[in-house]
Amino acid sequence: MESTRIAIDYSNKEKFYKELLSEVTGVLEPEWFVNLANISALLNQHLPQINWVGFYLNHNGELLLSSFQGLPACTRIAFGKGVCGTAAATQTTQLVADVDQFPGHIVCDSASKSEIVIPMIKDGKVLGVLDIDAPVLNRFDHVDQKYLEQVVALILSKSIWPNSLI
Ligand code: SME
């Protein structure tokens, strides 16, 4: 695979995400850890106005930091705590326009102002979450949510997961 540094135009979001999904499909491998590494890099390359993107994985009932791009981050998050733990505990995407208004938000990078966290659910079990932080308020909307959920669905369906996660 040859990487490209050409930016995808974000001004037309639907078109942007269709191209992004095609790039995601192109880099996916059977090995889950390869995919988490490359997809965090791909999202960081193409999504404008973000300061952190990465995965936390469910390890013995706790979210542990996995592949990411950005500043070093909190390593362990309990289910039900912060935005990530809430997404994991409720199995629902958390779209947070202003992190300061989210009760119990966990600060990893003080630059973060808004955030989206998508749970990774396979056969009813939470494997982890995809977390993306932005240095501006109200960065993510329902179009971002719809397509980022599709990115997660692709990773979930195309990767072979270890028994320790599923
Ligand atoms: N803000 C998250 C913690 C993870 S960092 O943003 C990378 C939360 O409240 O769960």
C-alpha cells in the first residue's frame, strides 16, 4: 500500500465521508491491532480540527488506552466514567458539543473543547470505544456521527478479534 498525503475536501461532508470510508476499506487487514493503528492515523490525517483520535479497549471490564494519535492520554477509564465510560456503559454514541458541560468529563488534553465517542459493540458486547477530541466547540454533528459509526462498523466486521476482547 502506498500512502497519500492528498487531503480529502471536507466542505462537502457526505462526499468527504464516502471517500474516507473507501480509504478505510482499503487499509483494513484481518488483524485487529493493525486496523486500530492505521485507522487512528487515517482519521488523524483527514479529519480537520481535531487534536486527539484513538481507541480504548475493554480489558477485564475497564477501558484501556490503545492505538491513538495525539498527546499522551489517560490510560484507564472505568465503565460509566467520563465521556468514554458513558459511551461504553450505555452502548450509545456520545456527541458532546461542550466538554465542560458534560458531568464527569475526563480531561486528558486541556485543548479539547468538544468530543465524540462511539462504542464498539460486537454481538452485544462492548469491545471498546473510538474517541475523537476537537479544540473547538460543537465540532461534530449527526453527519459525522453517522459516518464515524460506519467506520467503527467496518473495523468491527473486518477484523478478527481475540477471545480476551469478545
Ligand atoms: N475525555 C475523555 C477521556 C479520554 S481523552 O479525551 C483522550 C472522557 O471524558 O472519557
